[in-house]
Amino acid sequence: MVEAYKELNTDKKLVIAGGSSDTDEFTQEIKELAGDNVIFSGFVAGRMREELYSNAYIYTLPSDLEGMPLSLLEAMSYGNCCVVSDIAECAEVVEDKAVVFRKSDVGDLRENLQRLMDDDATVKKYKDDVADFICTKYSWDEVSRKTKKLYSRAMG
């Protein structure tokens, strides 16, 4: 992400939110590579997390490995234009409501991000379409109903 961002033609800042599961040495290396336009927020919760989701121009999840990414679901529920790697755990969640790039491909990520940075109308289209889609697809009421039905069938 940092490598792709550094090659973008943009005045927008990159915010990297969350903690790190990597070594302190690796984290420091990334921070040194990042430069001044990258903000490492650390773990965020509550109002700060709401502010980040609400004010993001683009939410990016460049993972090579994920489970069901709850941060992606949250970002989409806030109406964010999302860019995700093509791993099944992300691509199956977003369907056609986000931009998908080849995992680990810095060039493909950079190209997709730059295209969006240069095209506010496309970003707006993704933002307009995504919240209703994800909130319908992953409705707690629907999940609860299906879970109850599954348990009822299992109990006979």
C-alpha cells in the first residue's frame, strides 16, 4: 500500500489505521518508507473510527490473507468507495460494488487508485451504490433469521 501510494499523483493523505501483527523492526521500516503524507493512527475506536470511515475518499484493503474482513463491511456500510485485493474473502463480499486488484501487485493497486483519484464521478458512483448493497447483503436480522432456521432444522 505504501509503495503504491508513494507513486500516486495526489494531495490526499494516506491513513493506515490499526495495529500491526508484524515485528517492531518491520513496522519502523514501513514508517521510514512512508514519508510525511502517511499517517499511522494505530488502533482506533469509537468516534475516531467513525470519523475515519465517514471522511475517507477511498478505503483500501490490500490484504493477501483475510478471514471475513469486518473492517471492509464497516467501510462499505459507511458508503465508502472500496479498493480490495482479489482474494476470495474480499472479492466475494464486494461483488461488483468495489474495485478489485491483483493481490500483491503494487502496480495494479497504484493504477486502480490513480484512476479513482482522477475520476470523482466513478468514486461517487461506488459510494452511492455500496451502503444499501452491503447493509442488505449482511443484515443482522436476516443472518439471525437464517441461523434460527438452521438450528430449528437441526433440532428436528
